[in-house]
Amino acid sequence: MQNTKCFLIAGSNCAENHPIAMRWINKAKENGAKVIVVDPRFTRTASQADIFAQVRPGADIAYLNAIINYILENKLYDEEYVLNHTNALYKISKDFKFDDGLFSGFDPENKKYNFDSWAYQLNAENKPVMAESLDDPDCVFGKLKEHFSRYTLEVGADISGIPAEKIKEIADTFCNTRPGSILYALGMTQHTTGVQGIRSYAIIQLLLGNVGKAGSGIQALRGEPNVQGSTDMANLFNNLPGYLPAPVHTDKDLRSYLVRSGSAFERHIVSQLKAWFGENATKENDYCFNYLPKYNSGKNYSMVKLWEAANSGQFKMLLNFGSNSMVSIPNRQIVREGLAKLDMLVIADVYEVETAQFWREKDPTTGELLVDPAKINTEVILLPAAFVYEKGGTLSNSGRWIQWKDAALKPPGEAKPDLDILDHIYHKLKELYAGSTDPKDEPILKARWDYGHEPDPLKVLQEISGYDETTGKVLPTLADYLKAPIGSASSGCWIYAGVTGNGNLAARRDNSDPSELGLYRNWSFSWPGNIRILYNRGSCDMNGQPLDENRKLIWWDAAKNSWEGNDGADVPDKTKGPDTPEGKQVFRMNPEGVGRLFTAKYFSGIPATPAADGLPHIGVRPAGQCNDGPLPEFYEPVESPTVNSLHPDVSSNPTVPIPNFLPGVTNHGSKEDFPYVLTTYALVEHFCAGGITRNIPMLNELMPQPFAEISKNLAQKIGVKEGDMVEVSSARGKVQVVALVTDRIQTLKINGQDSETIGMPWSWGFASLSPGPTTNNLTISAIDPTAGTPEYKCCLVNIRRA
Ligand SMILES: Nc1nc2c(c(=O)[nH]1)N[C@H]1C(S)=C(S)[C@@H](COP(=O)(O)OP(=O)(O)OC[C@H]3O[C@@H](n4cnc5c(=O)[nH]c(N)nc54)[C@H](O)[C@@H]3O)O[C@H]1N2
Ligand SMILES: Nc1nc2c(c(=O)[nH]1)N[C@H]1C(S)=C(S)[C@@H](COP(=O)(O)OP(=O)(O)OC[C@H]3O[C@@H](n4cnc5c(=O)[nH]c(N)nc54)[C@H](O)[C@@H]3O)O[C@H]1N2
Ligand SMILES: [Mo]
């Protein structure tokens, strides 16, 4: 980030929530970088901006698509980059259409798309057909021009509330100041159009040639201290570690898994199975593939959906490690009801947080218990967990640096590191299953699980990094892992391969930076293969030479016949030069090898003729898909103060699964009853659900209670002064908090009408040293159809003096 000339910070308040990131932004600013901030509120980040724009929550896609249209109309794109490194020239199926808010292939009954018409035209060899020039209306670029032409600056302004001149100023500044970097976090993701908003970012950056260069790119600022590490390790239901697709119910064996997932994953899934089942995993038994749990491919098991399942009584037992769902889940009544249906809740936490004592919550007005402990079966077991400095291990940051730390203190009392708790549970389970001949118990009995009597986190990291299974030695590097014959190497998470190869590289603390580009390649280890800037082939011209003398990342060295550089080269093969197809590729992880302006349906490596044996082909790599469309489209939030002016009949995202699992509390409100938009945000002084920070007296003194932040206009309209108590209500619940009357939020003009935003922090609950009402009584549990992220950042509410 220190190399950036222009930042678009939209959907992140990094000055308050990511202060370390802010340090590099400030460094770039000292070198003259421009900062643009887009937020519904004037934040501390906004106070550092050259341009600040106030946006209506959930309306970013309207102004972003207007910027895309502006880039296309004024030919501000990097033509060489677009031609060589994106799918702009790929021709799209003649069946592809977009009419009145719906893409082709919509099934209204199931609210799902069939992706077939979003495919490329294929030639006789099953390869994508290319257009002659960007003017071909059938090619991706032609589709872009058509799709985005509706988004004039005025349309963008009417929907988003950002004046047209300001959208133009943002576009001109960002396009004319390269390399530019886009930063986002929850302001963009917590919407039912979250994924598509980030698609708009990707399209802007690909058009401007802003991917793969020092100071360019899209920075997802990760949240929880180790959320990058936990998604790397498959905290998502549809992943295995290293972002391998998780098996689904129709994958009857390893072959059918590969038919669906692609041969590109064969090495990684096999080495993962070797890591988990050791010598029990053999070629003959499909490397124990069928020991893996499988999920129903038609179902979504993300957080909100899990609570839906809990409400239907599907779970008997829940292991809850390090989350305080009673405070953090939207429309949180579903959590209380779900917990009350369990037989047993095991919770490992540092404090006795709200979730661990859900049965103690009282109705704030009547004082009555909200669930009657006499009438429910849930047995609650609280395991005291050691805190971050009381245990060794790694934390992975937003830049994919895997950073090792040692334990600094002994855990207090009976507290134990999570690894010890899980290790203990595993060994107890194994004891219980001992002697069983039931095939369903084999995964427990045959697992390779040996991290020592007092489990050693370094042994876990070594298993993740990988072994040569023929010698039992650690694999030195990612290259060694990739060279090993399939089945002879193990790695618990292939992207981390080599992290402990030559000693514990995650523990390195050499902060020298010879290139002065902030690469710090001898500080910790970044995945994959210690590459610091992904897609860095994009920093070179077609001859493999750096485009920017001041930001030289990698280059092709003809004398050495290899890619050399200040950074590790992100190329398919270090010895394949720019005159080979591999040496031209910037996006080796995409099946096309290029950046995807249009997320077409495509599977590389499938021959046109069926195989002689009649078995389905195993292709190489399938393309990722967005469930709601191959191009980003603006849809209103599920609860909106207005109607979609582009296509009133399809106002909100038509593919959003509408939760409907707890009668009475999943209601949706209308703008007549709930005329204002609520957005929720984090505070400097508290962390997330507040389980820790509300138990720290100094922080409670600084930030004692939640509040509702409203504009001066709204305060006047409802007759409220700063400090008055107000009641904020939605179709799902209500809370009473103090009013904060502010200039930070302004009345916006949306589709010709005044629109008010109300901002609320969300870190309070009924327990702790500083209890307070929970904002998630109000929020909506509608989720993004691809990511499953809830629409925490907008729902409709009403407000009145309490
Ligand atoms: N002090 C502190 N630091 C934290 C946390 C904390 O609770 N406290 N939480 C951590 C975690 S888990 C995470 S995920 C991150 C979160 O980091 P951020 O994403 O920065 O957190 P938020 O404050 O939720 O949201 C960011 C901004 O988005 C704005 N916003 C809301 N709706 C919209 C919209 O529709 N469009 C745009 N452009 N902006 C919008 C909000 O007003 C807010 O200023 O922070 C991490 N760091
Ligand atoms: N309205 C609204 N709701 C939101 C959001 C929002 O912006 N608005 N943001 C969402 C986001 S981004 C997130 S990440 C979630 C967070 O939601 P949660 O994950 O439920 O919230 P946290 O408070 O981070 O919970 C972490 C818990 O782990 C405990 N803990 C800390 N260290 C350890 C440890 O080493 N071991 C164990 N076992 N426990 C530990 C802490 O005491 C704490 O109770 O909330 C979401 N909810
Ligand atoms: Mo988060």
C-alpha cells in the first residue's frame, strides 16, 4: 500500500478498525498519494481524505457501475492490459441476455440461475472463440459496454446519493492517478449484493491495469485477528483447507470429485488426505476420500443458515469455539431459539459471554426470562480458553503473511489453548471408538493425529507445510511439493507448503527491505511460496520487463532463462519465458489464465469428443461463478426506502434466499412503517461482540454504551436532542439507546426524495461489566446468495423519543 498513488477506500473505516493498514496509507500520503473515501458516515478515515463522498448504505454498485461506464465511454482503460490480460475478447454465448433486472436462465420458483447461457462460445476443440477486436458486440467487452451504458453519472447519483459531479471527480482522480488501490471491508460485503460490489471493483481494476503492480490491487482488509488464517484453513463450509472445494453428496469417489472440481486439485486433495490419514491413505482406497464429510450440494451452510438448521431442531450438540453468536448474528432471536433446542452446548471462550448464558437473558421491559430454563433441555458446558498471548501458533494477516508467535504467559487457572482442548476431545473420542468395526468410525480410528502429549503447535504447522511421505522428512519448498509424484507427499494446506520447510520461516523477523517496496521477504512467510504481491506478472510488459522503473517487482532474465526479481514470481513456471503461453499469463489460477471481466461459465481442459471408456472427462479447472449474475447489477437492499429505478419489478436481488424459519421474528418491514435506513458499524473502543472489551473497565469508561447516530434534520423532525433516549425499532425487534445528533451523517437525496441514515454500533449484550442493548435485535437475516454474508449494513427502522 505504501506504493499507491491513489486510494479508493470505500466500505472500510481503516483508521479505526485497521490502524496498522492505516500506517501504510499515511506513508503513501506523505509521498503525495491521494485518498478518496466513500462511506455513509464521516469517519476518522474520511477525515484523512482528499475527496469524501457520502453514500446511501447498500447503493455503492450504482456509483461504481457509473464509474465503469465512464471509463468505457471515455476510453480511460489500459488497452494493452485489457487485450492481453483479461477475457475482454472472449465471445459470449448468443443465448446470454439481460432484461429488466434478470439475467438469462432465471428459475423463479427456486430463485436460482442456470448458468448455461453465461458461457463462452466454443470452437471445434472446445476452446473459447475470440473476437477480432473490442468492437465486436458478442465479446465480453461488447457485453460490458451494453450492460453498463444504463449507468450514467446521473443514474448513479440518483440511486447512491453521491452528486454526479462528485462521481465524476472520483472517476477522474482514480483513473488518472495510477497505480491505484481499492480498500474494502464490511461496508461493501455486508449486503445481499456484497459479492457483486467487489466484482465492480475487480472490473474497474482490470480495466485500469491496476492488478499485479506494487501499489495496485484490491485489498480486502480482514477482520478478526486471524480470519485470514481461519479461511485459509477452511472456516467456510464449502471449502477444505487451501480453498479446495469441499466434497458434496454426489461425489461418490475421488474420481467424481475430480470430474466436478478439476484435475488441478488432484495433487492438493491427495496430499491433504495423506496429511490426515497418513499410511492409511493409499491409491487403492482412494486415499480415504470417503472418510471426508460431504455436504448437500443444493444447500447453504453459512452462519445464518446454520441457525436456521438449529431452529428446525437438526442439531443435538453444538461446539462453539471463539464466537459470541447471541450478540453477533443478525435478527439474533434465531440464536436464542436455536440454542434452546439443543441437548448440549459446549462453549470455549475467555469469558462467560452472552452465548454461554443465553438462558439468563431477560426482557428489558417486563424483566421476564426470555427462555425458561425449566422448559429446555440444553446442557451448557463452558470450557475456559487460553487467550492469544497464552498460546503459541500463527496468525495470518490480510497480506497472507503467516506470522509465528510463542506463548508469553501461562494460561490462568484451568484455561487451556484451543489446540489442547481439541486434542483432548480427539483422544477421548478415539478411546470411545476403540475396537469398533463399524465403517463409520474409521475416520476417527484411522486419522493420523500426533502432536505430542502436550500438543505442540509447531507440529501442526509442519503437518500443514508438508512431508515427503517416503522419507518422513519435511518438504523444503512449495516447488518440492509441486514436483513430488502425487501420493508421495503430504500437506495439510497446500498454499502453506514450505512454511516450515527450511526451519520455521513463519518465525523470521528480519525487517530489511532492500527493494524499498515494502516487500520484507525475510519477515515471516507469505503464501504461496513467499510471494508478496499476487499476480505480479502484471507488473511487466509482454517482453517480461518491468513497466514501472520505480516499482520493479519481477522480470524475465533471458541470460539465466528464468523469472527473477525483488519478489517471488507469480507465474506458472519460472523457466517459461514471455515467448511461451505460460510466460504471458498473469492469472494462472483462472481457467482462462486471464482476469475475468465477465464471470463466464467455463471448464478448461475438457476435450470436444467423449472419451472411449464412456467415463466423464476430468477437466483441468472450473471457473468460479457468482450465483446472481456474470456482471454486477444494482439491486436495492431487501428492505429499502425506495424502489429500484432501473427495473422496479425486480427491485432487490432476485436470488437472495429469504429466511423464513421462525414465525413472527423474520418479518420484513415496509418503508411506510419503517422509513429510515439503519447501518451498523464498529467502534475503536470495543471489539466485535464485546465479550472481551466490555470486561475491560478502561474501555467501558471511554465508550460506556451503545447509541443511535442521527442527522440534525432527523433529530429536529422527531424532536430529539443529543443525549435523549430513543427507541429504534424494526420489523424484528426494538432497542432503547441514547441519541447522538451528528454532522457525520447527512440527509441524502435518493430518487428525488430525502433519505435518512441511522448509524449504530453493535458491540453490546446483556452480560459483562457493561451490559447494553444488542443492535442485532433489529438487523435482517437476509444473506448474499454467493457468500452467505448477512445484510448487516442496511435494514429499515423507525425511531422515536423513548
Ligand atoms: N476497534 C475495532 N477494530 C476492529 C473490529 C472492532 O470491532 N473494533 N472488528 C474487526 C472485524 S471482525 C472486522 S470484520 C473489521 C471491520 O472493519 P470495517 O469494515 O472497517 O468495519 P465497520 O465499521 O463495520 O464498517 C466500515 C465502514 O463501512 C461503512 N458502511 C456501512 N454501509 C456502507 C455501504 O453501504 N457502503 C459503504 N461504502 N460503506 C458503508 C460504515 O459506516 C463504516 O464506517 O474490523 C476489525 N477491527
Ligand atoms: N450488526 C452487526 N453484526 C455483526 C457485524 C456488523 O458489522 N454489524 N460484523 C460481523 C463480523 S465481521 C464478525 S467477524 C462477527 C463476529 O462475531 P463473533 O465471532 O461472534 O464475535 P467476537 O466478539 O469476535 O467473538 C469472539 C469470541 O471469542 C473469544 N475468544 C477470544 N480469543 C479466544 C481464543 O483464543 N479461544 C477461544 N476459544 N475464544 C476466544 C472472545 O472472548 C469472544 O467472545 O460479527 C458479525 N456481526
Ligand atoms: Mo469480521
